[in-house]
Amino acid sequence: MEFETVIGLEVHAQLKTNSKIFCTCTTEFGRPPNSNTCPVCLGMPGVLPVLNKKVVEYAIKMSVATNCAINYRNQFARKNYFYPDLPKGYQISQFELPIAEHGYVDIEVDGKISRIGLTRIHMEEDAGKLIHDSHEPRSYVDLNRTGTPLIEIVSEPDIRSPREAAAYLRKLHAILRYLDICDGNMQEGSFRCDANISLRPAGRDEFGTRTELKNMNSFKNVQRALEYEVRRQRDILLDGGEIIQQTLLWDADRNRTNPMRSKEEAHDYRYFPDPDLIPVVIDDAWLDQVKQSLPELPEQKRARFIDEFGLPAYDAEIITSSRDLAEYFETAEKIFPQPKKISNWMMTELMREMKGEDGINISDCPVSPENLANLLIMIDKGAISGKIGKTVFSEMMESGKDPQTIVKEKNLVQMSDESDLLKIIREILADNPAQVTQFKEGKTKVMGFFIGRLMKKTKGKANPKLANQLFAQELK
């Protein structure tokens, strides 16, 4: 029996505001436990929340960027449940009247474009954090995160594979970063998701029983966890068993999911409008102002890079997947206006170094776009060869120095003096009469042998273009 995978994702993105959603406490990450707190976010009796206007503005930006319909009148509600890191005993969220609904984003996997619908985007506050002591039977509560502003982006169950799920998450992540409303730091929990997955017989409209994967904060782990669930659920169904609706956690070390709790029925959160917060009203003037402030988004930038710079679609897709990468490219291109050469180096040398053992973000790259452009100028003018350029680039990644300094310090200037090169070339030809005979017999591939010998003698500093000309001249 063939099965169809059905996936829906609930993404939580922490908004990049200086203060929390309902108070003036800082949102700075990494401060001592319980130091980013005040009576409002601690839920003390008698305190009143005051909405941070920036949160609404950022939520509107994401809603517009994902083709959502804005609800001009939306409302906060209390979501009631008990948990030790929820000091008020409820979370301020949105329920019946979210800020936006009915949007979509397009993703591409294996050349196929799929449209993933968005059910809603709503604003809410984050809860605190429980820290469990593995050596003692106790837990600690850190309420620094309590009241941090979030938007929750809820997809329709339109995702049909774990790879599509990962592509969708990357697309949302890129849009949030382009808008500069979320830092997207997954290690710090700024971007995380819950994934719902079920299987149904191919061709059937009715959904199967779903399981939920909680608090996933890695593109790779989301894909791996969903792939595992597809296999697990398929095996159960083929054996005639039934899927149990439950919440699962992903064990990345063992590459498997583990039950967290059963979830046979939906929670009754007893939502009701928050009596301390009036409805949020958005008018056309404010909406137009936010729309005009939107930057060029990934899809628009990708199309422009293909049209304006002539980049291949694949190169443009990779480079525009990150706002920082795209800005790096454009900065380098202004200094060295040969976009394909810049793209080639970014897609090979730069990406390889960034994906090394430690892995770095382009914003932390020791090689500035200005220095990459200057290196390519030196190669283009023949001051150094492309091979030496790669050596210089590796040194730039290690030291952060500019290419001119490295070339000077290591005496890597390309040899382009004809008389110096001719002397070495004639020695090579005299020492290798058999290869000279082969060349004269029409075996022109032996030219590579001669160039290799020259490069060895000059330690890679010979101008390869000039060397080929001089070898051809002497062999005649």
C-alpha cells in the first residue's frame, strides 16, 4: 500500500525588539537567570500589561511578506494552562482574532514549486525556561524569557515530505532575516517549530492520526525526525496497527523519536479576550507605511540577481538564501564588477571554508567582501595566478589580513617576465627530450606535463597564460 505524508508546521519566531511585549524589560540573551524581569512579566497581582507597538509593526511586516490578509481589528486572549515557567498561570496570545490569516509561501524542491498555505500569524508572549538538574531531583526556573515577543506562524497541512518541510522552514527563516525582525538564531531558541505529521493511504482525503514533534530548532533535525516518523508510522500501518496520537521528542544522538506524553484530545485552554488589553486597530495609513518600509525579499532579489548579474539560477538561489550572503555579494560586485567570478569564488572557496570544522556565519567571516574583491582584481590583472589566489584566500581566512599584505609577505607575486620564464622553460625542454618528441608527434596533452614542471620550479608563481605561449613558441 502506498501512503501520502501530511505535514503541518507551527513556527515560533522571537521578534528582534529591545524590550518585551508588555513591559520595558530587556530581551537581551545570556544575562543572569531571573534578571530580565519586573512585576509585569512576573505576573504580580495588580499589574497591567502595555503593548509594545514595535511588536505589532513587525508582525504586520511578516504578514505582508507572506501574502496574508491583515485583520484590521485583532485581539489578545488569555490561553490558560498551568506550567512552572508560566508565572501568571496563562499566556497572553491571540485566538479568534489573530493579526493575519490566509497567506502562503512558495517553495522549490527538486525543480518542483509547491505553494504552502498559512492558516494564521498571531502575536504572543513567550514562557520562561525550566533547567533540570541531572544530578539532583530538582529543577530551576529562569523567567528571563517570560514576556519575550513572539509571532507564531501556522501552516496548512500542505507539506508532503520532510524535504519540503525543511525547505519551508528555510524560506520562513530567510524572510524573517531579510525583514530584520528576527535574528533567526536557532541555538538560542529564536526560531523553533512544532511539527505535526500523519500518513494516509494515497488518494484518500481523510487525514490519518497525527503525532507532534515538539521544540525542533534545527533544519537538519526537523527533516531527520520527520523522515524517522514516516518510516515508523508506515511500518505500524503496514503491520495492521494503529497510530497513537501523542507528543514526541527527537533524540538526535539515537536518531529516533521518544514519547513525551499522550495527546488523545485537544487541550481546553479556555481562551477568552484579555480584559487588560484593548483590541489592536490597524488603519490603512499604518499598513501602507509598513508596506513601503519592506526591503527587497529573497524571491525578488533572486530574480534580480539572475536578470541583472546573469547568475545561474542555482547560484542565485544559494546566495540570496541569506540576506548577509546577498549583501556580501553586492558589496564585492561594486568593487569588482564581474559578478560570475565573484559568484564562483563564493560558491566554492568561501562556502567550503564556511562549512569547515567549526562552521562560521558570513557575518563573522574574516574575509571581508572588499578583500575578496581585491583578491579577484589581483588575479584578473595577472599579479597572482588563480592557484596562488586560493592559497592567499586560505591565509586570509586564517589571519584576516588583506590580500596585498599576504602576497607581499610571502613573495607570491606572479612571474610574468618573459626572459626569466624562457630561461626556465628552455631548461625543462632540454631535460625532457622524450616529452618534446611526443609533442612534435602530435601528442599535445604533454603540454600539461611541461606546465606542471614549470609550476613546480617556480612554486606556482609562473603566469600560466604566458607560460603556455612561451612553451608553444619554443616547441616550434
